[in-house]
Amino acid sequence: MGTDIHGFIECHRDYRNHEADSFWHATIDVDHLKVPRNYDAFGCLFGVRDNGQFRPVAPVRGLPADASNRVREGQETTAGRSASWVGWSEIKRVDWDEESAWHDAYVHEYSRDPRGGWQFLQRHYSTPQRFIDLCGQPAHLARRPDEHFPEGSQWVDGDVLYRVERLRRRDAVPDDEWGPVWTVMRTLADLHGDDNVRLVVWFDD
């Protein structure tokens, strides 16, 4: 069974609003922001389904003691586990160019740009036949390049390059998946202050 993420972005207000016993207000459900199942991101940010590639930013801290009622009810309703939270001020300090502890389990594909350089295109969760043909190894070996090729190995075929290399944090937490979350948090932080915005999450499996 797979593991999915749930949670809310919370904002701290200097007066009581909607929730009688909390100064924190749940502003938006992360389900509305369509955060997908991505174990690299879950591990990198929260240490959930972690493979040790990165030191988690906010490893399983539990729900905040002053979490809003809506957050507590949501976590109870989904029987969520491995709850954690991270403030916008912490997200701002993340070095998104930090590299993983070892090279990625998936081969990376680059395409040639108009100036003749190489531009990152994608990670291949399903090993392409083109790479299998290029690397000269049986398919069952080519599907785990981290185990069978040294870091830095690469193969060029015309305008395509395949490379075995490390991930950066920004690769593990891609902006096309997490950009909406960061945008909402950034907007609220601009209005209310960096320390007054946080992401509270939990997981099911």
C-alpha cells in the first residue's frame, strides 16, 4: 500500500479568529494544492519513506502543541501517522542545491540546448529502452544504474545524454509539485511574517 500526504498550511494571527481555543488558523488544505505522492520529497522534507539521501528538514516532529482544531480533526479523521510541521522561515533557509549522499537510483536525461550545452530534462523512473541499448547492459541491470554504474557515467546519443549522478534537494522536491505550497506560504508570510506561517502534515499508509 502506498503512502500519501495530508495537512494544512496554518497562519498565526494576533487575535482569535474562527477557532475559539487557538491563535493558529488552518488556511488551506494541501489536498487543494494537489501535492502528489513522491517518496523522495517525503523523505527529504519530513523523513517519511526516507532512503537516507538527505537529512530531513523537519523529521517527524508530531503535531504542534498549539495546532488549530481543523488540523487536529483532519489528522484524527484520516488516522494520520508520522505528523510533522515546518515553518516558512525554515523553508527559506533550505539549500535546494545540496546534493544527496549518494547517486540517484534513476538515470537522468539531458537534451542539447540551442547553444550546444546540456539541459536537464527528466529523471526516468521507468528506464527507457534507448538508455538500455546505449549502456550495453541487460535490462535488469540497466534499471538500477546506481548499483551497476559509477557516479558520473554518461552516454550520449545525438541530442540526448543520459547520466548517473546525485540528486539535488530541488530535484527531490520539484517545483512543479511543491511550487503551489511554497507560493501560498510565501504570500501569507509577506502579509503576516515568516514565523507566523507553517505547513503541518501527516501521512497515511
